[in-house]
Amino acid sequence: MRRKLSVALSALMALSIAATATSVYAQQRGRGDQGQGGGDDDQAAKKKKRDDEWNQPKAPLAQLRNAGPCPYVKVLYDASRYVEFKEGKESAAQTGFTGEIQGLSSGCAYKSSDPIKMQVQILFELGRGPLATDSRKTYRYWVAVTERNKDVLAKEYFDLPVNFPQGQDRVYATETLKTITIPRADEKVSGSNFEVLIGFDITPEMAAFNRDGKRFRVNAGQTQQAQTQPGTPAKP
């Protein structure tokens, strides 16, 4: 997948974003979380596998000498998770497809009055709930470049198609944005003047659910009860 975005910032300057999908891998939800202790073990094993697979790679441009700091790269909290509820009921038993942005890695390079060139990797954790009707789902996410705490300069949407292998309800996917190019008026403009924001394309109801910090704790293999507990680790 590769797309480009161009937005005129002045008569002579433009900003572009391109992205490529790099890998998708699956993990089956363990049955050890039927009790509290098992859940902790499952979470630890899940985190270790995620870190081993993704390996928190160093961004390809991080080692280059820059004229200043890199732009801030953040996940917008309200759009950090994707949780489908059938018939609008906030219940674990009514959950369709889910998703969460689990990690970011980025780097940049620029000098003199050259534009800032960035690369960003995004780690997604994607889930298939009890009411998901298919083994395939195309998630949609966006990437925006803004002046820090000010206006959006450019925004692009990307599709993330995912296949859930038989018997597995969770997959991880890594997306690489290459490259994000941010023009600078002159050499006095540093990367700290800009932000790169990332999030799922979600409904207002999903955003409100995220904003309230609601989470589910579900025991695999048992009757799923709806429990919304702020601060409880999510299980897509």
C-alpha cells in the first residue's frame, strides 16, 4: 500500500505523506486468563511476543545529524482504539471488531533550510470479538501533520486490511510511513514546531467511549459479562 498526499502551504512549499504496510502476524488468545493470575501471565506473554516480533526497531533516519529536534509524534487519545458495539450496547458480548495502537517508532533528518523528512512505524493490535461476522476486516486510520498546538497542515487516510487466521482472534500489524516530508520556511524553523498525529477513523460514539477511559476485562472461555473499568488493560 502506497499513497501520497500534497497540500499547498505556500506558492512554493508542499507537504507529503506516503505509507507502506510491512508485516502482519497473528497471536491466539490464551486460555490462561480464566483466573486473575493467569490473566497477568497471559498479558506478560503477550507483551513479550509483541516486543520480540516488532523488536522496537530503530527508525532508519534516527542516526542522522539534524539541524534541530524532530517533530513530536503522538497517538490521539480519543482515536487510539477502535471498538465496535452491535446495536450500540457497550457490552463485551456485543463486541465486533476491535483495534488499538500499541506503539510508535520514528526518526527524522534535516539540515540548513531543507524540508524535514520523517519515517514512522506504527504497531497495531487488532481483535475479533464474539459478534464479528467475518474473518476479514479493513481498518481505516489517519495521519495528520500540524503546526504544534495549531492548525492541521495535511491529513491522509489509509486502509489496513487484516485477515484473522482460523481459531485466532488477535493479530498484530506493522505499518511504515515513508516518508513524511514537512517544508520549512527557513533554517530557523525546527522540527519542534510540528506534530504528527495518528489515530483510527472512528465514530463519535467510539471517540466518547475512548475519552471516558472505558475498558473491558473478559475471561476467555467463560460467559462474557460487560464490565467497563477505567484503567483496566484492554483485550481487543
